[in-house]
Amino acid sequence: MKMAEREIQQQNPKELPVPFGNFTSKESWDIYFSSRGADDFSEWYADWPQLETLLTTHLLFPLSVLANPPPTPPQPAVKAADLNILVPACGDSRLSEHLYDSGFTSITNVDYSKAVISTMLRRNVEARPRMKWRVMDITSMQFPGETFDAVIDKGGWDVLMDPGFGQIHPNLYITKVKELLKVGGKYICLALGESKLLGLLFQKFRFGWKMNLYAIDQEPSSSNLDQQTFMVVAEKDDSTLIYQITPIVDFRNYHGNQARALLEALRRESAFRFLYNGSADDLFYPLEDIWVRGNLSELQPGRRLQLTLGDSGISRLMYKGILLDAQQDSGYFSNQFLVLIIPKVRTLEWVMSSEEGQWVFVQEFKVARLLMILLEPRHSYFPMEDIQSDLSPLVKKLAPGHCYVGVHTPFVVASDGIKLRRVGYQATSGFNGPIAVDDVIFEKIDDALSRHFQYQDLIIRRLIIRGSVLAEAVLTSKKGKQKIYDSHSSTYRASADMEVCHNYLDSLHHNGIISGLMLISLHLKRSTSSGQMIKTVVIGLGAGLLPMFMKNWLPFCQIEVLEADPVVLGIARNYFGLVENERLKVHITNPFEFLEKAPEAVDAEGNPSFKFDVLVVDVTSKKVGAALICPTKCFLVEPFLWQAKKWLSKDGLYIIHLVTCYSGVRLPLYSSFKKVFSNVFTLQLQDDANEVIFALNSESPVTEDQLSIACNELATSLKLGNYDWGQRVIDASKLIKPVT
């Protein structure tokens, strides 16, 4: 007998089958189920006595009735036998048998293990003849839409959220569940209450779903009091309203990190729902939830929908879009369908952002259906050709009557709002590919820049790698006058009198990185008071704007930058004003080799000097189609995190700039960080794809009060220094939150 099979047979029936392999392997599940007899079963979350009343009541009555039960128990509006129930990832649980014996006889069980379906079919074929058993992958179940009155998920969601599956499988599964349920149907999910998994589930059922949350009573004999089972009930509505979640849980009865983290996730979700409740004009609905607004394959005159497109495994990026069907009696159409891409710099203009302005475009283009795609900062990492290629399969689903299936999608790209542009440098790097530097004047700049720089025409210097803008810097005159644009001749010159301004960080994530230094404020005080320098390593030079800012404004930092591409270093020196000195050094090296050799370094007295106080990773992934835009995955895996912990000083700080469009990518990353570092914090930036993660090497817990005190100390020190850039850093510091 194989070792894996021996381990399986020795397991307690209530234990998850972890020892045999992993949740993502169909072969592992087949081995597990093949080793068990027809009378063996697994009930990993709760037994029937703990579920019977709660589950059968929710199958028979809508949530509206259960929320306000009449004095006399009402009669069910439907007979139990008439309810069509789906049990995905059924395994060898006896749940379906108990439901059948309670009168719910129209049950379809699905699992992708042929072994368990064969066993359960043989066990039930005579005793429960109406019960159906199907071998299917639950992410691609082959049933007609709106077939089921209920989907009962006992552990399937938890298994799919195993990092080995990636984000595509949970997305496909939930999309399929929504499609298969009738209006008024319920998705009933039993899960172990891991806060991030349930938090993501809350997000998936935001629009047009009523939701209740319950705690399942544990058996008196249960030895696992730390793992509380919860039941989420999501009822499908025929609207896109946002309903508050109703928690039928007294969290005072539950203790430990699991309950606290879940309560915090529930509070965050409730805050979101409260903020957007009734604010439909600000909401963008997932395409899978927009069906209630009508058949999208048909034109509906005057229809306007705000929606999101794309998801992990389906596309490289996610997008916000506005769909407009031309008004009645609009006359002749030049096009049935057109996609208009709006660059980020144009999205705030009236004609782009207002409903009135958007209808103007429909008239001007003479189009029956216009789809406007509103680009965000996250999209700046990709060339326009890549964005159009990514969008093509997504937007074809929105063509009226699918008239463009198999035909090239008609795209129009709005101008990028650049008044003037001059390319100052172009080259091809063997490491990074095409690189360019240009100077541009935008027709309109954002409010933060206009407040800081009182110039009519601000010149922005940009670093462009592989067609994506990776850095922007303001050019100012050494004589104090920035404007060198002649509106009459429509030309400008970038003369020797111009220089990059290193006293201002335009990038939100750079400001966030600076604000995060408050987490080691006590360490900074001790070091600076004793005359010690804060040893800082930055992986990724870019245009050199962050290290130059740190050199100018953080005199206690000894900065070493690790950059792999000598072409990038030359550009930073020649075009972005990078100047090295005894406090700022750039190494052209493989960062991993440099860090591995660091332990060999010693100071003048021969003592080890390799410990770093701050380690910053700010590099962009070169992998096309990666779910992670920034950084590359190698800086986030547990082996590297353990190495980073070893390289950091006792109170050191590891800082990562993370860019991903997919919330599911973050969950396993947070988990990895928490395994290595006791104190992990996150700063969610204005664009929801961007965040900065801070991992503090100190083992001492950091409380909310300590965070608040550090925030206030940072604000006081910046105001005393009269730094005009300080307010942005102060504002960012207040948004840093612990990862629970």
C-alpha cells in the first residue's frame, strides 16, 4: 500500500485530507476517496444536527420572511420536493442524504472525483432514486442558466481558495453559481470563517444580493474550538441594489484571532456598502451582476450602464467601462458598436466624466452602442496596443447581437491630453527592451501639481520602458521660472537652465514609502541620536527620483540602490539629475547576488555590518500577462521573505510596492508575509490596484494607539521642518493599517 493511502486510512473522518498531497490535485482526491468504503464519510464543518433547522428553514423561506417572522409560523411558499438543489464539491458528505430524507428530493451532486461520484451513486441509487450524481469541474458546470433554487456549498469555496488554484478558479466558480441560480435562489456557503476568504466572498455578492451570516453551533464533543464554522446565505435579487449584510452572530461569544479578524472584515464590507448605498451613479457593476438591467445582446435605446470588465485568469487587467445605447430616433448609424478608450489624464474632463458629455460622443460617432473604457493609473504600466489586445475578447461579449464575433474590434483612443511632446532620448536595452525619455506639456494637470507648482504650462519629464510610463518628474528652472513654453510658436525648449525637481514626489506610492518610515520611528530616534546612519537598500532605480528625494530630505539615511540595467542608470544620471555621493551609491548588480554576499561585509572594527534598517523593493515585472504587475514574484515568496528578515536589523522594515488588479492575488501574499513577520501593514493607494506593504522585523506587537502616536510625531516633525511636500506624506501615513 502506498504511504499516502496509509496516511489517509489513519485519518479521523472529520480531518481535512491534507497529508495525502494537496487540494488542487484531482489525483490526490481520487486516491483519498478510493481508499474509503461506502460507509465512510467526511463532515469537516458541521454534522446534520447542527445544520438541520437553520439549513432547511433557509431553503423554504426567503430572507425577507426570516428577517421579520410573523407570530404564527407561515406555510412555505414552495414544497421541499419542488426545490431544485445543487451541491457542488459534494465529496462523501452525508449532507445530501439528510436533505433528501427531509423531503428535498430534487438534488444534483457534483464532484470532479469520479471515484467519489461512483461510490455515492452506488450507495444511494436504490434508497434515493431521484438524487443525481455528476462528474464535473465546479468551475465549468454544464447546466442551463437559472436552473437551481439553491446551491449548497460545504467547503468548496475554502478548497478553491487554496493558493495552488490561483485566482481564476474562484472567479469562474462564483460566476457560474450566479448564472445557475434563479431569482430568489440562494447560495448557501459553509466555511471555516477565515476572514480574508469570507471577505472576498462578501465582495463577490455585493450587487443585487441579500446576505446573512450565521455561526454554526459546534458539537459538544468538538476538540477544535479555535475553528468556528460560519454559514453565509446570499439570496439573488432582481436588482443591482447594495444590501447590508445581516450578521446573526453575537461575536461576544467567540474569542480568538479568527473571530476578531472576521468581525473586522465584516465591518470593512459594511462600511463600503453603507458608503455606496443609494449612490448608484458612482458604482461600477461586475458584468455577471448586470444581467438584471436587460439583455445586453439587444440594443435598448437610452440605456446607460457602468460596469467592470476582466478578471484574473480571464484578462491581464481589469477595466471600468460605460455602455451607452443610442437614444430613440437617433437616425442613421455609421457603426453598430464602437469602443472608445479614455486615457487617465482625460477621465476628469466634463465631456468624459459627465453623463451629458458621454451622450455627446454617442451622437458624434453616430454609433448604436458606445462602450467607453476609462483607464486608471494601473494601466500606465502597459502600452496601448497591449491594452487593446487585452480588451478585445472582453468587449466582444458586449457587441449588440454579438455582431462582431470573429471580426476585428473597432477601437478609438481619445487623445492623451498632451499639448506638446518632445522625445529627448530613445534606445533599446538588452535587459529592459525599448526605453525612451520625453518632455511633455499636458493640457490639464491634476490639482496636487497645480497647487505645488504655480506655472501655466508645467513641463513633465517621463521615463518610458516597453511603452509604459514608469516615472514622471517636474522640470523647473534653476533661476526659479519654470515656463519656457511659447504659446505663439507652439514650441518649447528644455535648456541647460532646466533641472528635475527633487523636492517633490509626484508618485503616490513613493509618498507612501516615505510615510511608512514612521513604523520605525523609535529606531530612527535611537540611531540618529547616537549618530548612526539608517542603512537603506532600494531594489530598483527607475528614474532615481525616490533615492534622490531620500538623500535630500532624509539626512539620516545611507542609501544603496541595486539596479540590474546600466542603461537605466545612465538615463537617471543624464536626464533625471541623479547625483551619487557618500550617502547615495548605485550598484549595477543582480540584487540577489548582492544581498547574498552582504553577510560577508564587516565594519572598520571587524564587526558584521550587513544588517539593513530599511529594504525597499520597487521593481516592475517584465512577464507579459502576469497577475502581478509589480514586483516580480521572487520578492514575495516565503524563502525570500525569510532571507529579508535575516538581512534586516532587529527593528528593520521591509517595504514592497505591490501592483495587481486582482484582489485574490493579495490573500496568499498577506498569508506569506504573516508567516514570516509578526507585524505587517498595508497602505491602499488611491488606485485600488496599487498598495504598499510594510513588514516590521520587530516581534513586539504594534497597537493602533502606537500607530496613531507615530503618525502624530511624523506630522509634527514635518510641520516643524516646514516641508511643503509634507502634507501628502502625513495624509498617507494616516491610511496605513495592520493586516489582520
